Amino acid sequence: MDRDLPFLRRIRVRNYRSIASCDVTFAPLLVLLGPNAAGKSNFLDALQFLAHALGTTPANALETRGGLEEVLRRPAEDADELSFDLELMVPFEGESIRVRYGFAIGRDRSGRRPFEVRWERCLAHRHPGMGDTSVAGGQGSVPGEDGFSVGGGRITGGSAREGRIEKDRLYLPVAAAVEGVFARIHLNLISMFFYQVDVERMRRIESRTRQRYLGPSAEHVGSFLGTLDREHPAWKARIDDYIRAIVPEATGVSERVLDSYSTVELRTRHGDRDLAFGPEAMSEGTLRAAGVLTALFQPAVLEGEVALLGIEEPETSLHPAAAGALFDALTEASERVQVVVTTQSADLLDRDEIDPRSVRVVTMSEGITTIGEIDDVSRRIVEDRRATIGELMRGSQLQPKPPAETGFGAGPEGAE
């Protein structure tokens, strides 16, 4: 999946859990920085909800989260619907296509369903300056752009041109069944993967398997390390390089094979002796680092099948001195795949070279999450090298910049 990184350029989320409204622009590596319970995980879950709803159904995505009332911003009386509005850049037929896509889900006004899709729309057009050649979409094309709009179950544009869809379904997966730009948009949006490393899950001995994607808890990490050893030795060597920077005396991590089962092991060298330790003897920080690094360099990422990786607090349980090596790994991986991470660690951002434009400050006030760029004063301090972002965070000097009022995120005209 060749991409013009980052593929996800901007998203506005309304009324999702603790997020009343946020408007976030992206970088190849985006860091969501804030204290515990500020709402960083809710933002990542909003992205995951989007991918889940498009990869299965909105009903399935809501059911796994306890239903619409559990997802709508509290107090529920203040929020009747949640919505997403995105700007994307996707490759199609050798060109980069700029896309606006979004939808809103709310309580069913007729009372016949648990919820309804209030509106959905998609507009794809060539990047400015690419000429007035047509973009294929559905059964035809128009000069330079194609799209569809859905309101109240009525479809206009797209492969159907005119038609209807059940009010609790999204139309983009249907449009994607017809080869064209909609298929590429859909593929990118469902190719977002999210990780919250579970050390206890990683310590299990599991059957050897070949899967395309590392599990969301970093399960089957041993099998993935074995695949990298055999098929991508140069990238496996990069994981070992980072492990050596994180763990003193380590030489790398590998798959430990036990008949038809496998797990992960840490290789070390003491004097002239090579030793290997299984997961039960590995520290929590080392296991977490192995899981994060494997997620970043898994075969599906290296082969271009993943559009975005979201990782929850990758630095947890690491020694502060090791956080810099982990940040280097995140930066290197972001040259191949878009990466979004959450953190509450000042140590991860204690570096002069971090671009403050790639950091978003997340705060919570009266139950509402605010997400914004670093405020102007703090950004100038960082750019002038008078302090690092980590130092400002330790001094409680970071605040999100107030959002500018824009028209981005409004539903389509005439949506019911």
C-alpha cells in the first residue's frame, strides 16, 4: 500500500465519550501528551471505532462498547449524536487523491432501532495542481472528483447514483465493493491497528502461527519475531539494535520454539557466555518494549499493509534512560507507517530534536477532554531550545492552544 504519509491528515470528533469536540491535524508521528484519565485513550478509541464500524458494521462497533448510550458524551442529555469528519490522502492509480469522509450516528428518531446513521458523505478529488484528469469511482467518473452523500437512508452519487440503504448501515463499505477510489478509501480506513501491550498475555506459550497482523495485546509476538528473522532479517536487526539500547547486556529478542509452540526470549551476553531468558524471566519493561517494537516492525507494516498504528503508552515500565531509544524507534517506524501514541511520560519527550508541531496536549476539565497543539508561548520556548517539551511538562507549563473556529466537520446539506 504505497502512501503519501501521513494518510490521515485531519479529523474532527464530536460527542465521543469525554470528547465534546476536537479538531486534530496529524503528522507522520503524532504524540498525545497528557496526564492519566485526560481522555487520550478516548481519542484513540474514536479512531478504532471508526475502523471497526467500517470493517464490520456500526452495530457491531457499538455493541462491543456497550451500546450507543455508553459511547455518547455524558451527560447523555447534552449529546444526541456522535460524528466523525476526516481529511485523508490516499493513493489511487499512481496519483494522490484528497478525500473528505465522515458520518454521524445518533438515537433513532423513529424509535424503531437502537440507533441510526444520521448522515454520511464522501468526496474524493485530485490534489491541487494534478490536472483535470478524472478519478474513477463506481460505475463512472466525473472530471477531477467523485463522491456520495447519504441522509436518512437516501443515497445520492457514488456507484448507486440514486438509491437507499438501511438507516443503521454505512454506505462506504457497499461502494467499496465496486472497484474504484471508494475501495481504496475503505481499505486505508480499515487498515488502522491499535495496540495496548498486555505483558501477561505475552508471557503465555502459544501455538506457532502465521498471521498477517500482530494481535492488539502483542500476542503471538514470538511467531512474529521468527517470521522477521526468516523473511526480514535487516528489520529484525533493527529491533535487536533498539533492544540493546534499552536493556544492558542484551543482544536481542527472538522466538523461542517449543515443539509446535512458541514464545519470546531475551538473548544476552555475559563475558564469553551467551544466555537466553524466557518471558517469565524478562522484566515487564523489556517485554513491553519487545511488543511495541514488534508492532512497529511487523511484516504487514514493512510490506505496506497497515495505514496507521495507534499505541497506548509505549514507554510504560521502561527506565527513563531507555525512553529516548524507544522514541527513536517510533520515529524510524513513522517513515513507513503513520504512528499515533499516547503518553504521560515527560521522559519520552525529553529531547531537543522533537518537533513541537507533532505533539498534542490533552487535558480534562469538568469531565470534558480538550486536545490541542502546544500553546504558542511553550512552542517558542521549545523552538528556541530554552527547554524541552518534557521539562515544560514536569513544570506543568504545557497547555493546549485554543482551537480556531472553522466550518470543518459540518454535516452535508440536506442530511436528515
